[in-house]
Amino acid sequence: MNELIFIVEEAPEGGFVARALGQSIFTESDTRAELPEKVRDSVRCHFEKEKRPKVIRLHHVREEVIAI
């Protein structure tokens, strides 16, 4: 595996949640700044060193509601 994509969303209670596509990896952080390190830690825990992806992409999804 060369690449792993995480979907990042704002948590209703504050902070951020990130979940990997195609893998059972999930993490949370209080701030956007600490999120990359939390994601790295969760990937390190999930994969053995030689099987870790080379690139991790964070895809930020933001819901926006507009009135008509």
C-alpha cells in the first residue's frame, strides 16, 4: 500500500474525527493542528513498519447549510 486516505470531519461536540477509507482506523483530536500527529500514531499502531503506507492524505469534509 502506497497511500492511505482519511476522511476528516468536525465532531458535533467539538474537535475533529478522522477515519481511514478501506481500513479500520479511527482517531480524534481537539484541534486541527494536532490531527496529523494523531493520524500518524494511529497508522503506526495499525501497520507493521514494512507495510505502512508511504503517503497519508487527509481529506477535510465540511458541511455547510444555506437557506433558500
